[in-house]
Amino acid sequence: MSERGRLNVKFFDINRIKKHVFWLYVVVFIITSLSIWKGGEALRNQQIKALRIDSFEQLNQLASVLESAIAKYQHMPTLLASNDRVRKALRDGFESDINQLNRELEQINRITEASDSYILNMEGLTIAASNYREEASFVGRNFAFRPYFKDAIRGKPGRYYALGTTSNRRGYYFSYPVYEGDSIIGVAVVKVDLTQFEKRFANQHYEFLLLDPDGIVFSSSRPNWLYRVLGELSHLELQRIADSQRYFGQSIEKLAIVYQKPFDEKSQVIDVLENTMTNGTEELQRMSFLRMSRPIRLLDFKISILAPLKTINEEISLWRAIFAGGVTITALLFGLAMLRSRMLRERSDANEMTRHNQAYIREVIQNTQAGLVTLDEHHKIESFNPAVEKLVGQPLSPLVGQTLDTLFQPDEQSSVITTSQDDFLDAASDLGIKVLTREGHLCYSNQSVPVEMTLCEMQLPNRRSYLVTFHDMTERKRYEQDITQARIDLEERVKERTFELQGANTRLRQEIEEHKGTQRELIQTAKLAVLGQLSAGLNHELNQPLTAIRAFAGNGLKFLDRGQYEQAHANLQHISQLGHHMGDIIARFKVFARKGDVQQGPIAVQTAIVGALKIMSPRYKEANIELIVGEDLGFIVNGDMVFLEQVLVNLLANAADAIAEDATNERRVLIEQKATDAQIIISVQDTGNGLSEEATKHLFEPFFTSKSSGLGLGLGLSISQRIVEAMGGQISAQNRDSGGAEFCVRLPRFSPQSIIAKEES
């Protein structure tokens, strides 16, 4: 194996080792990170277990204290109910007895430390209370709506918890009926205020919650957690709680528990969001707790302790940071040692690489196909490779120490080869790079070879030099000449073809103009054909007014001879009206018969229909065809009034022809208007025989007609289709289920934007 091959194998092995080391580092980093995380989790779980043991003992103590404290009050209503003064006050209602009872209840409360004691009559009205001296006294207030009253009045001991509607204090209520013989005459109630227990356990290192059967916080060491629910309550449950007035208008909201995970069978780890004040600013803080719960059977409540995990989490984070820092420092020291060893190894490899690179570069320079010349800092020729001598066909040893222009001449006379360092730097600055490229010739001893010269600056350790590369362009120049000649020939052929296309375009424009003229003549022919078909009806329409004019004129002369000027004046008015009517008929036919192109604009659909009806009415009267026109819906389309009238006249004429060929007694034509978001639809429906399958296929083809011989040219529907399409619409035909045919003309709705767009285009 050659020395160069051995070098490549060595570099390949080094790269493979580097790749393996990199992945080894990645694996070690992952394993270390997992170890730190799992170790922290294990230590955290161990500390939480110790905290759970301590907190569970505190939970049992707290539950025992709460049960024993409340249990001593549950028999107080029974003792009060057996008091003779209570029965006497309820039975007689004397003020002196009630006053004495108020003082006794006040003294009992002071001794037992109960919150309130009071007596209710059968209507639920408070007749005596321990707080009779206070402003918010219960005396005179009715508590018949409370469940503890309803239970006691039915002869059962009552229990209830609620927010007081009068005192606005939370409490647990015990009640017992007051008997007079076998009859219930009232209810004795004792309220236990839970605030005293909250104060007793407020400064502990844990938080506690007292939950009612619905899961609502009834008592807590944190006042802002009161009336929050830990679970989910349905709408019916919330409505039931509101109707009972248990919490007297307090809103029941869910406690912001954002994370909840069981730790073991008796505890959970939960995270709660809480608004806290920091430096006068309210911030949202996430707090972690270990929650343990147990029931209080006496109250049917559940008590929970929330032990904060902040200290444990901070200790675990600190442990992880210290451990990670130690691992990082160890890794850095190991990395520094590896880096130093690698630097020494790379320095040795670099020296060896330099020697081999120099040999490799020399070999490349000697064997490359491009001509290479090196210049010193003064742009004098230093060396050259054999390829340059091969290009000129002669040895170039005499040129060493000469300037480059003795060997190379550029094609452009204005492009002078740089002969000094300042000229080179100026040219490089103009290009933005330190490379110059020129085309020219290698000229030496009557030899001239076309080449492309590239000159670039080389920054060597101790001096500046330049490398000049020459590429033979003999073949390229020949190809360029061939391409240039081919381009000239192609341009000549393009000119000839362009001249032919221009002549063809001129002939095509002439044919288009002739086609347009033919189309206008066909439309005019169709109009005149319709007018010819309507001539009989027109004569009838004009003959009737003329006969009436002659009659009115003769009578008018007689009235004048007799001096009856008023009757003569009335006859002249009738003659004038008949003249206007005849003029209107003739004007409609003149407008219908005029030539012209389609002029787009806003037109009223109903106006076009009325214009067509004025032309076709005589024929329909003569043929005894009933013409039904829908109501005016105020539709406006974009089109030409005269051409739309022509289309409608053609459709009405076809409908009349179809009915004339049918022997049925029903002779009716219906014109309706419909609308979509973008189009207006005008439908013409007849009661004729309908369209055959052959007629449906070729209906709009020129010179096709399904009428009897001599009744049509077959141009009406073809011309109508062209007119409708020129106005941006469509025309279609189909058979009706009830018999006859229906022709539909769809035209675009008029909008000012469409007119503006056409004007701009």
C-alpha cells in the first residue's frame, strides 16, 4: 500500500474512533442524567414517607380533638328541652319568663363555650336566644326553613351545618324537640361555632380542610379556601345547595388543583394554584402538598391534612444541583485531560500531514491538466508546471523572473494584466473578491493558444504570492462559433416564420370581421322573419284604431255642425289617444327591427318582458292563447334591452307555434322570474307537445327546426343562444313533467363592480 493510502486509512480510523467516543459521551450523559433524576425521586419518596407517618399521627390527633370538642355539645339541646323554664316560656309566652330564659341561655353559653343557644316555637320563630343582647340577635327571627327545625318538629333529633344567615358565621347545629306531655311545643337548638377550632390549629406547619358530604370546604386553616369544592358537582347538586341556603349566597367554586397523583393507599400528592402577595404584587404560585384524609363519623364530615412539600422539593433540587455540579466538574476535568492528549496527538499528526500534503501538492501540480504558474509578490514568474509548456509546445525556462504579460495577452485591449501589487488590489476591490479572471492567449515564440486565465492571491506564512491557472479554450471557442452561426440561422428562420404568421393573422382578422357582419345580418334576418310572422296581427292591431279614428272623426264633424263642441272635443281626445297607441306599436317594432351590437348595461327584467309582450300580444290574441306573466320582482340584469326583447320574442313565438301544433284545448304560456345569488332566471313555459329527443340534441344548432315546412328557418334559437352568451348568460330547454316545454334564460345580476371592472379592462 502507498504512503498516501496508509494516510487515508489512518484518518478513516481516527474519524470512526471520534464518532464512537461522541456516542459514548452521549450514553454516559443520558445514564448520569437518569441516575440523578431517579436518585432524587427515590430520596424524595423516602422523605415523603417519613412526612406521611408524622402527618397521619397529627391527622388522628386533630380528628380526635375535633370529635371530642363537638361531641360535648350534641346533648345540650336535650338538656335544654327538658328545662321547665323552656317549656313554660313556650307554653305561656310571658315576657318575664322569656327574659329569664334569655339570661339562663346566655349563662349556659358562657359556661359551655357554645356559640349560640336558642328556642324556637312551633312556627320556627325564635322566642329566646343566648345572644339576645347583641345587635344580630336571633330573637324574633324565623328559622323554619332550616332542616334541623324540620327534623325536630317531627320528633327526631336534628343535625345540620350551615353559614348563619344572621351571624354570618359557620357552625354545626344540634336540635331537639321540646315536649309538653306527648305533644311537641317547640325546638331547642345549640350552634357550635367552628371558628374557634380554626384559630386553635391555624399556626401549625400544615393546612387542614373540613369537608362536608358534598366535598365543599366548610372549615380550613386558609380562609380563601372556604366554600371551594375538591371534586365535581352537577348542576342539580349546586341548585340543591343554593335552595337550602346552607351557604347563604356564597359562590361555590372549584379549588385550583392542577396536579393530583396517589402516593400510596392513604395519601395523595397534589399541586394547588394560589394567589399570593409578593412585595405588594399579586402573583400566581404553585404549591405542592401531601394530602391525607379520614372521616369524622359524628358529623358525617371528612377532615384532610395538607402537609407542604416545598422544603422537600427544595432539598431534592439542591441535592440534584450539587450532584450534577460534581459530575459536571469531574467531566470537565476528564475532558481537559482528554483535550490536552488530543492536542498533542493532533500536533504530531499535523506535522506529518504537512509533509505529506507538500508531497501531494507537488504531485498534483506536476500532473494536473491545467497550466499553473506561480508569481512572487512583485508579479514575477517563479515557477510553472509541465502543462503550461505542453500548451505552448516549448520550454518556458527563459521566462522565469519575467512579468506575466510576456506570456499572456488578454483579448480586450482595455483589460490590462496587473503588473504590480497595487493594480491587483484595485481590481480585486472592484470585484469584491481576491480573484481575477480574464480570457486571452498564451503568446510565446509565434505560438498563440486561446486560454482562460484565473489569478488569485495566496497568503503564505512569510510572504505573499499569486497562483495563475490557464485552461485551454480551443474547443470552447470552436463550439462558440458553431453556436453563434446556429443562432444567426435560427433568427433568420424566425423572421421568415414571423412574416408568414403576420399575414395569417391579417387574413384571420378579416375573416372574423366578415363573420361578425354575417352574424349581425342573420340576427337582423331573424328579427324581420319574426316581424313577418307578426304582420297579420300588426295589421289587425292598427286596423282597429284606424276604424275607430274614422268613426270618431265623422261623428266629430256632425257634432261641430250641430254646435255640440264638448262632444266634438271628446271625440278629438279619443282620436289623439288612438294615435298615440298606434305610434307606440309602430315604435316598438322599429326598435325591435334596428341593427346593432350588444350594449351591456343595467336593464329591468320586467321592462324587457313588457316590451316583448307588446310585440307578441296581437299574435296571442289572434291565436286565442292565454298569456300569464308573473309579478314584477324588481330584478336588474346586465345586458342589452333590445337584444333581450328579441330573445324573449323568439321564445314566445316558438311557444305559440308549439301550442298551435297541439290539438289540446289548454292553450297557455307562463312567464316567470327566479333568482339565485349571482343570476336571474327568466323561464317561458308552454302547454304544447314538448320537445322530442332529436330536437333536444340539436335544438340550438343553426337551420335545425322541428316545425312544419315553411314555418321557420331554424335560426331563432341559435341566434338567441349567441345573444345570451354575449351578455354573459346561458339558455337551456327541457320538457316539463306536466306537459309542454320550458326555456330558461340565465343572465348575471347587475352590480356596479362588474361595470367598473369592464371599463378598467
